[in-house]
Amino acid sequence: MSQENNENVSLKQCPFCAEKINILAKKCRFCGEIIDPALMRISEMKQTDNSAMKINVISYPGMSAQVAPTVTASNVAVNSTLPKNRTTYILLGVFLGGLGIHNFYAGYFGKAIAQLLISLLTGWLILPYIAVFIWCLIEICTIDKDADGVPFC
């Protein structure tokens, strides 16, 4: 009799096939249905198409329906950058332009690294440093957008 009570305590009824299964079971061993809500959601996510946002209605036996939106990379704004300040770009170009700091600020990393390396490696020759400074002056006069194409404010 006590063994029967222990069985009732550690067993529950499957909501799909009504067979007795372990209370901690995540999947029914008789019908193969997923009982654990987290595992059910994972299996649904694997089966859905990730190209657009979908709203899945999940309902379990004995529970009310729940709405769970699926968020994908296609419906999330990726390039939400604020515009850079033109005055800051000009001041960085005038005072620290030889090191390419203004290009780091605007997002032009290739040009910035080139200016930095030229200044650090050959700056003691003065002529390459003057060339880099002229390059910086031309840039601060002509460039009006950052590397993402957002105009300076």
C-alpha cells in the first residue's frame, strides 16, 4: 500500500495520452509529446522561419493561451548611430590630425591607422609629417559624412 502511495506522489498523468509518467518528465515516454514548456518553445523555434517576426500562440492543456513574439535580426535596427559633430571633427583634425584621431572619431579606421603609422614611424623626418598634416587639412575641409554615411550635424 505504501509503495502505491509513493507511485502516486512521483507520477503524473500525461496531458496528451493520459498515461502515468514521472512528475519530472520533460517528454512522455508513451506518446513522445514534449511536456516541458521550455522544451516545447525550443522545438517550435527550430521549426519556424526566422526571416520575419512571428507571433506564436502557445497553449498547454489546463493553461490559458500565451502570446510570445519571436525576435529576429531582420526586425531589429542595427545601424542606429547618432550623427557626429562637425565641430568636434574639425578640432580633432586641427590639433590631433597628424595622429588620425579625427578619422577614428568619424569611423574611417583605415585612414586613421595609416595616418597614425606614418606619423609615428616617419614623423621624425618632418617631411612625411607635413604631408600627413596637409592630408588632414584637406580632409577636414572636404569630408562631411562619417564612415556610415550619416552627415555631420
